Amino acid sequence: MKTHRFRVLIELDSVSKSWVTYVPSLDNISTFGDSREEAIENTRELIAGYLEAAAKEGVAIVPHELESIDLEVAVA
């Protein structure tokens, strides 16, 4: 079994109060959970399903470099 590593973005949705995740390097696939832990587990399952489907279709997963930054913006 091969292990893959992906950067996952996670945020608390202030309206629904659920945790939302995004996987930018996999077409920004996204899922959610009522807790942070549930969202992370759902993301693991989502990624596994994505990779299985890509393998069946012969689609190559090409990792790309991803960087996140904090950006300050001044507004008058």
C-alpha cells in the first residue's frame, strides 16, 4: 500500500458552524464535518475515493508545489 501526502486547507464555516476542508492539488475537492476531526476523517475518505477513481480512469496524479501565505491588505 502506497502512502500519499496532500496539503489540506480547513476552516470553520461561521454560518453553518461546520468544518470545511479543501484539497487544492486534487481539483479543490471539498468536504465537511460537524467537528474538526470528522471533517479530517471525511477528507481522508474523499481523497482515497478520488485516488481510486483516478487510477481506474488512468488519470495521473501530478503533485504540485503549494504554499500558503498570510497577506495584509490595507483598506481606507
